[in-house]
Amino acid sequence: MALTVELDAGRVACAESIEAFLRAVDGLSEYELLDGSRCHGWSRLDVVVHVLAGWQEMLGGLVSPVDAEPSVDAASYWQAFAAQFATDDPVPEVMSQRRRTAAFARPSDATAQLRDVGAVTLRGVAAVQDNPLLWQGHVFTPGDYLAVWAVEHAVHHLDLISQEPPPPGALGLARATIEAIAGEPLPAAWTDEEATLIGAGRAPVPHGLGGLRLRLPALG
């Protein structure tokens, strides 16, 4: 199922998700950042450094307008990503992230850079125009591009296990993305946070879902 997000909606959800992620990180001490996250094998600090690198990549897409038709939407991108980067051995990427994190002398160095890059990224989100954007070899509408990042932020925000909740807009997009990839609605009794945790593989998939259970998690 396709999922297309209007530019204004994607802009708001993405900006709110960046701001909320920064608040969540600021609410954690350096010692707490060294604790485990919901992302297997990563500390909270590993998640922070991963998002920092993601924002640097995101800026590249924001300044890469193209005159071309979109090749992916807010949901199909994730399927294309999975096909491109799927692996039976996740250990090398886990270890690679640990090495990238170890480049920082202490957590506060990483969080200071996160705040700086986050501020620039927010300006980029505010300034993006209604032109298709090129990133990772895919062409997106700007609304879909921002929606993809809002979902990325929501998932990694939940990875932090923070008292600061992800914004409703980003969680709603995460649920809509998972439903589009799965091809049917998730149980109405699930909150958007539960849907995101289950759909992104951060919580076990419950029994009794029929064929839907075979299509979860939808985000990796």
C-alpha cells in the first residue's frame, strides 16, 4: 500500500520529532547514556551517535532537489532500504556503530554535536521547498522524505527509553507506515507507541494476529 504525506504535515512531524529527540537526550545524564537501549547491542549513546550521523545524511537530501518523478513514497522507501541493506549477520554493523561512538571522548561531546547539527537540520526542514529530493539513489516528494525521517526519529526516540515521549504526529506516521507495509491495519487496541514498538521489532509480535503476524516487524 502506498503512503503519501503532504509537505506541511511532513514538515511539522519531522520538526517536532527532532525537537523531542533533543529533549529526550538532554533529559539523560552522561552515565545514563551509557546504559542499554531498545536497539539490540547498542547503548543509548550509540543511538544518539547514529541519529547524529543520520541528520548529517538528511541534510544532504534536503539540499538535493531534482527534476524527476518520485521513485519511492513514505512507505515503499523502507522496503527498498530493506532490500538494499538486508543482511543475515547484523553483528558487523553493531560493532561498527560502537567504533563510531568510541570516537567521542565522553557522551557530552556527542550530545553537544547533536544539538548543533539538530539546530541546522531544523532550519533545513523549515526551508525545504516543494520539489522532489534525491537521497540514497531514491527520489522522494519532500513530504514523504520528511515523513521517513519523522518515523526514523520516533523509533530511535523510543530506543532511548526516555521519560520524554515521542510526539504524536511522528508516532502516527510510524503506525501508518507499518500498516502500509504490512498491507492492513494494526489492531485498534494498540496505541501508536505499541504499534511502533512492535512494528519496528522493539517488542515481541503478539500471537493471534493471523497472517498479519507473518508481516511483522515491518521496520528493521
